[in-house]
Amino acid sequence: MYDATRRLSRIAAGLLLAFSLALPSLTRAGRGEMINLEEAAEVSELSLRVLSNNRATIYASICDECELLSLQVTEKTEIRRGAQRMTLQQAAGITKAGATVLFKPDTLEVTRILYWQ
């Protein structure tokens, strides 16, 4: 029994050593350029400036020290309050409600508005 336990310990130690030596090359092989598909801004009191039936602007920043961004809401923007889907006109009627606004960083187009309450 003792010999079998010792043999398993040696095998496990050998496998662990082999894995630790191979790990750096495995992680380097999988590296690539990270693409940021969405950015998020948490807005404590979201205010939509409606421009037309299916377009609006939201002014928000992604951090307290960050610049104010002019985010564009389009007909493709998904707006939700809990499980309920909303139209832009319904969302424009909501006041003093916080939301997470997800947008494409390269175009500043809003993909989703998720109201907190």
C-alpha cells in the first residue's frame, strides 16, 4: 500500500511539474487582441432627450472623473425595466430612475438600457 501511494505521489508531482512548465507557453499561444464590444455607464437619474419617435440622446460618463459622453439611442436599442420591454416613449416618461446604459464604445450607440427599479 505504501509503495502504491508513493508511486501515485510521484506521478502527481511529475504531472504538476510538467503542467507548470507548459502553462506559460499555453497562455502565450492563446493570446490575442481583446476587443471591447460594449461599455457600460451607470446613471443614477437617467434622462432621455428624445429627438424623434425612435431616436434619443443620453448624456453619461463611465466613471466620476471621466468625460461626459453623448450616447445615441436608436430603434435598435433594447429598453428594459425588470422583465418588461419598453418603447422609447414609455422610457421617456420615467423620471428619477437609475439605469445601466450599455453602448458600443466606437460609435457611442446605445445597445441596451436596463432600469434598476
